[in-house]
Amino acid sequence: MAKTSSRRDFFIRVGQVSTASIVGGALWGHVLVESKANAFALRPPGALPEKDFLATCIKCGQCVDACPYETLSLTKVGEDGEIGVPHFTAREIPCYMCEDVPCARSCPTGALDREIEINDSRMGLAVLIDQEACIAFQGLRCEVCYRQCPLIDKALTINYRPQERTGKHAFFEPVVHSDVCTGCGMCEQVCILEESAIRILPHKLAQGKLGSNYRLGWKEKTKISNFKDSSPEKTKEERQQESNEMLNNALDSLNDMGTLYD
Amino acid sequence: MISWLKNNRFLISRRISQIGILLLFYVSVHFDWKVGGVEILEGNLSSSTFLGIIPLADPFAALQILFTGHSLFTETLLGAGIILVFYALVGGRSFCSWVCPMNIVTDSSLKLRNWLKIPSAIQISRRVRYYILALALILSALTGVAAFEWISPISMLQRELIFGMKLGWVAAAMIFLFDLFGQRGGWCGHLCPLGAFYSIPGKMSLIRIQFNQDPCTKCGDCHRICPEPQVLNLRRIGEESMVSSGNCTNCGRCVTVCPEDCFQFSFRTKK
Ligand code: SF4
Ligand code: SF4
Ligand code: SF4
Ligand code: SF4
């Protein structure tokens, strides 16, 4: 009798423990999945892709400690985003793109790539998000963001467009180039508007991607050409010579064909 | 006064140690306090660099990251190893009594609770913390983030104490209230997976509380004051002449409370 009841107790116990673990685990797991949801956070330079970054960062703040500009901070309880991991708000303090990248160098876990060259970092992408607000698009001279850009004339250029209203002026429109922009946020910080017209967005929100089926003929001419063994390594002269040869061959064969009609 | 100091000598040293460590982090972060050109302690309790060179890392946090399927730099692994070996020597849960800032919160809650004589509202087994520990590792593997690190009230509290406070104190307040109105010693004694984790290397600790059973009158004072009274099974510790359980936090309360001076800090006796 005592034996069956202790066996019964055992099974009840197992039932209780597993139910509690499953319910508790499901709730806990739900919290974890939900908490990974701030799509707008900007990470320090060299950060791994977001998912790997969030998993690898141990939340120690050594990057925060290393930054001389107090750009970075660990997200606090009650702030937007994943608690404890580093982020920055470009409008308040952007990343000043230190050449020696002390933040990434000090990361103990590998959440930030220590080898990163600052110009290769991609913290986000500047987007001129509101042309109606940007005064450059109203025909006024501004260029403040452009002048502030540490990669001026590469990441941020000015597009000159004739001003039709006056007939003799030009628009000086800032244009961001995604292949160079690091997302440091200096443009967003200095924008003279009350709310910045140019903003840094994480790549997954801001960056487009050309499908692999497209070939930009003028950039990759050799790839789509019919020339048998032309490769992009060849110099312009070589390619020129090659095509001349082919042309000659073609003319030769046309000439040869001519005899058919004799 | 002298006798008060003597009776509370471990409590005072523990608070100095707990607050002192936080303070070292704090001055490194906020004042760039340097000695001989290097910052003493950069980072926080999760991971840090001591004297600009020695890596330290929370081994439980590192383990959770490994369970997410991500690798870590050797530096973090080394840091976690250093901490693990350290606590294996001085007693795993010495972390609880001498380092963890949450311990100040739960100790104060316990003081208030004893003073107000609040009875326990719930009963959670002391084993639950080990289930939570296992669950933390399983969930890390399933969700791909370090499961306990993401919700740990200890991490939230220490991080914000060091880097600037916002709502991190809410985490501490919740633990305080849970311990006050829920279960006596509820968090540290029953739920906290970090304490559970440290109890494992603590099993082989060199520093132990020695117990001399001859003068013991079985008054039970030690039992009443110990945060983990199950480790003070008088028959067992009498046979082993020390407190061998990994859940002893080396807080030294039994040493100071025992009217017959049966307890003292010492090194593990060869068995
Ligand atoms: S590169 Fe320099 S300014 Fe930018 S986040 Fe790192 S330390 Fe701060
Ligand atoms: S140094 Fe690395 S691990 Fe530490 S908070 Fe910064 S990104 Fe995270
Ligand atoms: S600083 Fe602002 S307003 Fe001026 S050009 Fe740049 S985006 Fe436009
Ligand atoms: S049980 Fe947990 S919260 Fe309590 S002192 Fe130990 S590590 Fe800190």
C-alpha cells in the first residue's frame, strides 16, 4: 500500500515538475523572443549581424567605457530596445569614427569585430528621409550634413540640379552613397532642422539589393559580352585589340563569303 | 561598540567587499580613474578587464552564450576560467555573500521580514533553482540568446549601478518584495540560477566553515540565522567536522552567532 502511494507521489511530482518547467519555459521563451524586437537600434562599429551580435554580447560595457566621446550606452531597463546591449543615438552623440576603433578593440567576446577598419564598418545607413523638410530641396543653400560627413564626396555628395523657378540658380541636394556610408550619424546629428531630415537607419530597414539576375552592362561589360575569353582583368587596350581582331576576322569571313557570289 | 564590531565583522567586511567592487567599476567608468596608467577594473560583473590586462568573465553568462551556438574569444573563455577556478578555491557561493549586489537587497528584505514577523506565503523547493539553471541553458539553445542574462535582475541592477541608473532598481525592488511577502529567502535560496551555478564549483572549495561538535549544545541559533539552513545538518557536519555543501555562501553568520564558538573559517581538512 505504502509502496503504491509513494509511486503515485512520484508520478504526481514528475507531472508537477514537468508542467511547471514547460509553462515557465514557454513564458520565459516568449519574453526572450519578444525582447529581440527593436528594429531601429544602432550598434557600435564592427558589430556582428544583429542576431549574432545579440547572442554574443555579454553586456559588459567595455565598449561603452572605451569610447572617448560617450557615444555608446548600454540600454537601460525602461529604454527602448534590448536591455543591456550597447547602442547609440546618432542625433545625440554620433560615432566620430576613431581611427583605432577603441570600442571594437576592447570587446572581449567577439560581438564586435576587433579587426574592423573604421571605414569598413556599417553601423547603419544614412537616408535623406524627408525631402519636403530638407531646405536644400527647397532651393536654399545648406550642405551642413555634407560638410560634416567624415567621408565627404564619397559617402555624401551634392547633386546640382537647375532651379527652374528662378532660372539661374541651382538646388544643392545631398545624396547618400550606400557603398561608402558607415552610418556614423554625424550628418544626422548636425542637420539644422528641428527634426533631422537625414537619419541613420539599420541596413535591414534602409538598404535595397539588386537581384542577381541584373547585369549593369556599362559596369560589367565583359561579363555579358560574347567575346570568348575576355575577362575583367584585361586592360582596355587588350580588349580593344581583341575586338579589333574579331572585327577583322568577321570582315575577312564576309570577304571570303563574297567569292560565293562571284 | 567593540563587541558590536566583533559580532558583525563578517557582515561589515562583506558589505565593504560588495560595495567596494561596484565602486571600483564605477570610478573606472565615470572618472577614468587610473593607477599607473591603467584602469583598475573596466566593464562590469558580466565581464571585465582587471588592471588593463587580466580578463574576467561571468562563467554562467559565458556558458549561456556557448549554448546559443556562438563561439567566444579565448579571452572571454580564459576570463570565465579564472573566475571559475577562483570560486572553486574560495567557495562557489562566496560570490553571493561577498560580491553579488543583490545579496544586499535580499539581506535587507530578510532583516525587515524578521522584524515584522511576516510568515511565508508560498513554499518553493530549494531544488527549483537547479531546474531554472537547466532551463536557462535549454532556452539559450532554443532562442539563440543567453536566456538568463536577458532577464537577470542581478545583471540589470549591477549594470545600472555601474553605468547609470534608470529603472534597473525596479528589478531589485521586485526581488525585495518577493522575499518580504513571498517566501523567506525566496530569491537567493530557492530561485536564483546564478547562485545554483556557483554552488557546483563550491563543492570542492578549499575554504570551508569548520565545525567542532564537542561544545555544541544544539541550541539551533546557527540554523535560524543561516540563509541556507539545510547545509547545517548538525549530524552530518559533526561527522565531517566542516560544512561541506556547495550551497554554503561563506557568509560567516554561524561563526559569529554560535555562543559556544563551534564554527570558524578554515581550510578543508583532508578526508
Ligand atoms: S569608433 Fe570611436 S566614436 Fe565611434 S563608437 Fe567607437 S569609440 Fe566611439
Ligand atoms: S564590449 Fe562587446 S560584449 Fe561588452 S558590451 Fe560592448 S559589444 Fe557587448
Ligand atoms: S543638414 Fe539637413 S537640411 Fe541641411 S542639407 Fe542636410 S539634410 Fe538638408
Ligand atoms: S543567490 Fe543569486 S542573487 Fe543571491 S547572492 Fe547568490 S548570485 Fe546573488
